[in-house]
Amino acid sequence: MILFKLLALPITAPMAGVRYCIEKVVEYAEHELYDEEPVREQLLELQIELEEGRVTDEEYAEREAVILARLREIRERQRELAREAAEASAPADGEKRTVVIEVPEELE
């Protein structure tokens, strides 16, 4: 078995590297897709455009609705990811969870 792994290394190592790179690209793309900051900046820019008179009230309302919908979508995705992380770290049925409380030396 070990011999097979060593002989297959020239094939499996590059594939593992490609898989790692693809995973990192997907991770970065998801981060960019669900980042709130650019959406907030769009909303701020839209408000500035309204104040400067470059957009009408109707156009502002339409574009604001789209931006706020995107912001709600991002926040819902963040809540979903937080829920999944909490469920993944939750103890299984019947399994006990232990809590360790460390007391600073100054309080002992």
C-alpha cells in the first residue's frame, strides 16, 4: 500500500495541489460574494448621488430596494453559516459538554 502511494505520488501530488488551489479560489470568491462592505459603499454612494441631484427620487427608491435586498441576502447567509457552525460544534445526543473556567492568578 505504501509502495503504491509512493509510485502514484507524481500523479496524486499535482492533483492535490490543484484541488487546494481551487478550494482557495472558491473560498475567496464566496468571501467576496458575501462581503457586506461593498454593498454598504454602494448604498452610501447612492445616497450621495441623491443629495447631489444626480438621481431622481424614483430612481433612488428603485436602486435602494435592490441594494437593500442584496444586503438582506448577505446577512441571511451569514446567519445560516453561524447556525451551521453552532450545530457542528454542538454535542451529539447524550454526549455531555464540559466547560472549563480559568481563573486568573490574581483572583485566586
